[in-house]
Amino acid sequence: METEFPKNFDAAAQESALSRLWEENRVFEPDVQAGKKPFCIIMPPPNANDPLHVGHAMFIAIEDIFIRYHRMKGDAALWLPGTDHAGIETQFVFEKKLAKQGKSRFDFDRNTLYQMIWDYVRENSDIAVNQMKALGASADWSRFTFTLDPDIVALVLDTFEKLYKDGLVYRGERLVNYCTKCGTGYSELEVEYEERNDKLYFLKYPIKDGGEVVVATTRPETMLGDTAVAVNPKDGRFADLVGKTVLLPILNREIPIIADEMVDMAFGTGAVKITPAHDKADYETSERHTLAVIQVIGTDGRMTEEAGKFAGMKVAAARDAVMEEMGRLGLAEKIEAYTHNVGVCYRCHTVIEPLPLAQFFVKTRPLADRALKALDSKETIVLGAGREKILRDWLMNIKDWNISRQIVWGIRIPVWYDMKKNPDIVVGFLDAANALVQGPYGEISRTHDFADIERGLQFLRAPKEAEFVVSREKPKGVFLQETDSFDTWFSSGQWPAITLQTSAPGDFEYFYPTTVMETAYDILTRWVMRMMLLCIYMTGASPFQYVYLHGLVRDEKGRKMSKSIGNVVNPLDVVARYGADALRFALVMSTTPGNDSSVGEDKIRGMRNFVTKVWNASKFIDGYANKADLSNADQASGDASFKERLMSVVQDVTHHLEQLRPGQAAEIIHNEFWHWFCDEAIENVKKGNVSIGQARMGLQVFLKMLHPFMPFVTEALWQRMFRHEQEPLLARAQWPLAS
């Protein structure tokens, strides 16, 4: 006998039990059958060891709505979950942990540090998964994948080897975006830009034959690496100076005055210093004019030996020292306030240093052309106002992709160097006393055994012309493996294909291409674009039919969430107070792809009230039905119009879900249930104008429509009221038909 209907839905007490009920009944595993329509979403993998933020809760809510809806429709619905090793982000967090212990990554050899991070991630690897389950994610956890699973790693290496054999991977020296704090290079996509109030320095460069030219720069410390002064060929002010020579102040190195159209005549004085090693535009200029590239800032953020007496100084200190010297020489003309955009590391916000480094690059133009064709043919459709144009712009103007990262945590690049053939390779390793030894291998190998170097290896830096072998296994002889790891996006860029290829047998053939890729618009170019580049190359087909881009979640005043403002919504705290259903509905309600949405405690509290409304309406109908004769279903005058209205609601909600518009579907369900079903229809039941049988049937239909949005409260009500009459689990019930 059913217990008395509780006064309220106790989310804290029931949600975990309902999750276990679904998992024990294997509800989330797709019913794969020949001829059955597949519907597949590959989960954007959150960091394995990080707690979820409100952006994660948004993607979980939206993707779960799509999956539960298509599961109830009878499709073979697969939501394949996974977590990401998160490369630099995880290593950055781990290094902060080491710092609290008074240690740094430089205290350990590469292999030891990797194992320490691996152990740390394993200890915390259940955090993200358990929190996703708490939010009601109906992913098939039996197919769970981690980006460093051995079979995943093997496929990533396959792709690299194929790219290399096809001539699409090369090693070259380019100016790389380098973070001296994180100790790694980045691609253009991982550099963020901040507006900063800086200084513009006007410096006098003496002309060898007499006179001077004044240049304007924001970075006087890099002048030590200048190899030219440039003016615009159309600028008549400098026509007679082109071809002359200036004496670089402080170092007295002779450098030419050149003419190049890259110079903005309106900037500063119209004359600029050219420092190829530390500015991308200058580097390109140096290639056009065959200028030397002199590096005066190192990967440690300090001035190199090329900087003369300033060697060893940090950049900021060197800037002050150079200006002091220029003042002493009478060559500092003036300083003005200057506001400009500065590239910073997306992780730690340290100013990015463009540095010349030998790295591995992917030739992206051939890959981008195929991705553009997929957009042109509508093989992939991007949902989100203006977002496809952004994607197209990046694809049309794409540059070769630097996939080397100077970090330990990740998939190590399978490249080996014959050290006897490459004695100029610089190696750094910890000796038996745990002291760092570094220098060219040819010199170090005279006093240290190869086995000791290999065992204590921290890093190696090979010149661009170094010979290498691509191999997963160590070749015979005196070989050291490249110490760089792949850019995290290189492995996650293959995610839709490699997850299905390593999942259950037949998954790739059945579910690829996937149906929907749902993610935040701010990683459209970082991730979505790269998935199209690599997966089309690997498989010949675009990895998804639709890209659904959700916006940022802002507070109720439209402000970006920030710890400093104190407006951050912690999803698990909200679930503890209001339940997962309330948070999910608040996040999705009235949203549209590509646009930001505002969510605060008031909206979440309002959706908790809606959960209570659903509960109370069900309680009323259950109590009323227990007292009534349900044998005659059509016993009231308003039953026909009630059913007609109900079918209209089903039709509208179904239409919006078919069109991937969960925000509009949620709005309709909310309004129709609250204002029509509760405020009108139930009142008509009390008046005898609508039969309780029809109302009870209507509640069943609404619970089915509400289930993808609010899975916990709807399943709890189904278990209490309908499990003996229809499908025992609402999560497996058939979606209502509009007839």
C-alpha cells in the first residue's frame, strides 16, 4: 500500500536514490538496433579533478534535455561522458600545490613529476563525475572515457603519425606565444587580450653619418635585440634616411634603416624599431628583409647574454635599467601615457612573450578548406547568432598550429633525437645530487653518463635543424625523446572520433557522425574548429551535424560572474539548497543559442517554487482521483477541449525540442502547466467541468514533457502515481504524441 503523499518533494533525500534507480536499471545505455535512429552527443570533457562551475551545469542541463527527450522518443540515444587531463591547467594547479610545500616543478625529473601529477589527478578523478551525476546527467557511464586512457593515447599518436607521413606536420622555428610563468608556448587561440594603461617611450637612435632618428616603443628593453629601424616607404619625412645606418644605443651595433609598409605612419614618430625575436610583425618584417633574429629575453623571463650588461635581469627591471642608461646617454626624448591591448596567458594572465622557439606545427590550410566545405554543404550547421561567421573567419585566415607544449602533463610527442648526431641539443637534467645540470649534450656527455642524463631528464631544446625520428618505441642507440607534450586541444580535437572508436564495439559505425555538439561559444575556435579540422581529416566526415553554442551564464544584473564581485553561483551549493531540478530549469528557461543568460538566486528560487507547484498539483490530483470513479474517462463537458489544448502543448514543445530550442520549450511547459493546467484546468476539475480521469491523463503527459527538464521530481511522482499502470520508469516512458 502506498504511503501517505508527502507534503513536499525532498530533493536532498530522493535525488541520489533516483540516480541509483536509473543506473541499476541501465536506463542510460542506448538500445542499439539495426534500423533504429541514432542520436548521439559526445560530452565536452570537464577537467577530471576540478569541481564543476555554473558553465558545466549549463551544458549538463541542455545536453541532458536533448538526450532524455530522444530516449523517450525511442531513438538509440547515447550521451558519451568523459573527463579531460587538461594539460597546462592541471599542471598549473599542481604547481601551486607544490609551491605551498616550498617546492617547484624544477625539483623533479620529468618522469617523476608526471607520476606525481597522475597520482594527484587519480585521487580527485571522481569529483567531476559525481557532481555531474548529482545534476542528473543521464550519460552512459559504462562508456566513460579519460583523455589519457591508453587506447585514446594510441589513437592520438596514430593521428600525429598520419599527419607527419602526409606532410602536414613539420618542425620549424617560429615566434611562439610564450608564458614565462607557466613555462610553455601557446597558439594564437589561447592568448587573451587585456586593455592596459602603459607608457610610450620616445628614444633617439644616432645615425652613423650624423643626425638621429626618434623611434617610439612600449618595450625599450627589447631594443637590445633590434636589427633595424623601419619607416613607411610612402612617408616623405624619412625618404632620405632609407638605406642609411644607425648605431643601436648602448650596444653600438650598426643596424639599417629600411622601408616597409607594415609601419603605421600615424603611430609615434612614424619610425619604429624592429626586434624580430620579440614581436610577430617585426619577425615577418625580418623575413622580408633578411634581418638577423637576436633573442634578448629567455624562456625564464630574464634577459639573455645577448642583452650585454643587462643579462640575468627580469624584464621589468631591465626596462627601468635600459631607460636609466638611455637617459644618462641623453637619448631618452620623452615618455607619454599610452593605452593598448596586451596579450596575456589565458591561465595566469602573465604578459605573453613572443619568443623564437623550434616547435612542431600542423599545416592547417588543407584541413581548414575541408571544414569550410562542411559548412558550405550544411553537413554541419552552427546554431548561435553570428557564430558561424566567426568560425568561417578563423578558418579562412587560419595560421599553422603550434602543437608543442613545454609541459610534462599530457601526451608526450613521439619524436626521438639521436644525441650522437645532434650534440648541439641543450639538455637539462637532475644529477645524483638532485642538482640541475644543463648545456649542449656534446659537452655534458663528456662528464656524465647517458643513463644518468636519461634518468634525470627535465627538458631538451633541439635547434630547428635537428634530425629526429617519429616512433612510439625508443630506437636502438643513444636516443632521447622530445620532452614537449601535445597541446591539449590536439587530443581533445579528435574527441568525437576517438571516443566512439574506443567505446563499445560498433559504436563508431553506428553513431558517427554524432548528432549534436553542445558547448560554450567561447571555445568555438579553440575546440569546435579543431574538432572539425582533425576529425574530417581522420574520418572523411564532419564530426557532428549540429553545433549548439550556449552563452555565458551571468548574474541577475547581467554581470560576468567573478569571485571578486562575489556573484559566483556554485552549482552544488544551489543543488543542496534548492535541488537539481530548480537549477536546471533556471539555467535553461528562455535561453537561445549563442546568447548570454542571467541567472541568480531569485530565478533559481522561483524554479524551486515551480517544482513545488508540480508536486502540489500532482498531490491534489492523486487525492482527488482516489475518491473518484475513474472507470468513465469522458464524463465532463470540458474534456474534449482540455485534450485539444493538451495536444497543442505537446505539439509546440515537441516542435521546439526537434528544432533544438530547449529554452523555448521550457518556457511553454512552465507557462502552460502553471497558468493553464493548474490555474484553469484543475479549477475546472473542482467545478466538474473537466473529469478527474482527463486531468490525471493530462498530468501523465505533463510529467513526460517535464522529465527531460526536471528529471528527479517527475520520476519521483511517476514512481508514486503511475509506475504500475505504464512503463515502470518515467525515464523509459514513451514521449507523448500530439494526437
